[in-house]
Amino acid sequence: MPHRVLAEVTASVSELKRNPMGTVAAGDGFPVAILNHNQPAFYCIPAEVFEAMMERMEDFELNAIADARKDEPRIRVDLDEV
């Protein structure tokens, strides 16, 4: 069964075991598809890329909450009373 590989660089599980940091570096900051029996098993990405992805997903979630609440009535609050 064909699989779509969403990375320009691939490596086998064996290559990853042999040289994990070299495998990550081979992607030059982009994902490396790790193949098991010539099928993508997972993607290996640098920590900075993962952190940026997580921040972006959190932003999407917060935007979805804000969009869901945009038609709710507003309650005025006096900060001096809080």
C-alpha cells in the first residue's frame, strides 16, 4: 500500500539507531521521515521545530475558543472592584 511521505529526507530505523543526532541533522532543520520496511513510521524533527508547532497549535486552540465566545454577551468589570 503506498504511503505519502511528508518530508524530503528519509532514514531507516536502523540509521536512526546508529546515529540519532546525525539523522536529525540530515534534515537541516526540517522533518526526517523514519521508515520501517519502507513505510513511514514517524517523523523526527528538531526540538525548536516541535516547540514552535506546539505554540502554533495552542494559538489555534485559543483562537477557536475566542471565535466560539465572540457572540456571547459582554460583562463590564471595574478593575478597582476586583
